[in-house]
Amino acid sequence: MNAKDDELIGLIDGLPARARLMGVDLGTKTIGLALSDVERRIATPLETIKRVKFTPDAERIKALAERYEVGGFVFGLPLNMDGTEGPRSQATRAFVRNLKPILSLPILFWDERLSTMVVTRTLLDADASRAKRADAVDKMAAAYILQGALDRYERIAADAEHAEDEARLRADSKLDASSEGRLLDDYDDKDL
């Protein structure tokens, strides 16, 4: 595990029971939003907000977060292909800094590289019209980002469970081996 995994675990494990996560794909003209189910397994596209100014944009996000009982956010962080942060990443971080006083919920940044491209390709493969693609791409990108975080959390949990099972099996086999050794010792003593 790495520091990003620790942040993800901290965010999800710290949520109240049945609290949803909201995925956010922050663009220059629109904000795509997605919502998890209450079990935090499936991300669903929610809405695309046409950006106006920070305050009305933030108020819309806040209203939706309250309406859907959101416990935390997963913001897509637009990294460069080499993993560095550029101007768009800085703009996203600035938006989140300004949002925190308005929404006192935990926020996680998640690598969003290629999310819009993958979603656009999926829509093209489905023969979606240009108008439908424009309407859907941002909220679907938000769902793609959120689903990536949810899937990673599930993989971490499954890996931890697998490691616990292996440790339990090793401990059981050591107990079995030591029990067999004692039984053989007892048998040898009686045989004499």
C-alpha cells in the first residue's frame, strides 16, 4: 500500500454508515458529478453543472451533497501524463481550498488521467450523438473517477482479507505440526 491508499482507506472507513461519496470532474466550463450507492460499491453519473462563478457552483454542489446525504468527495485530479501537476491540477486544488469552508466534508484527490478519453470512446462505441456525448461525458467521467476509487478500496480490502486468511492457515498448520510432534513423542514414550 502507498500513501494514496492510506488516504482512500481513511476517507471511506471514516464515513458514517450509509453515507454516499460524490465524484467530481471539475472542468473549465462544466462540473461533472457522480454518486455512489449507500454501500459505496457502484458509482452512477448524477449531473453536469454548467459553470457560472464559484459561489453558485459551490452552492449547487452543496445542495446536492445535502440532498443525497454525501459523506465525502472524490475529486478528479488532472495530472499530466508523466504524473506531474500542471495548471489544471492547481486550479482544481484552488477550487477545493475555496470549497472546504462551505462544505466541511472530507475530500480525496484521485488521478483522473484519461478518464474523459475513455468515457468519450465508450460513448462513440455506443453511437451516441454529439449532443448526447456533450451532455453525458462530464458526469460519466465523474462516475469513472469515483468508480476507480471504489474499486481500489475493494481491492485493498480483498487483499487484506486474503492476507489474514493466509496468516490464519499458516498459524493453523504450525499448530497441527506441533500437535503431531507431541503425539509422536507420546507414542514413542509409551512404546518403550
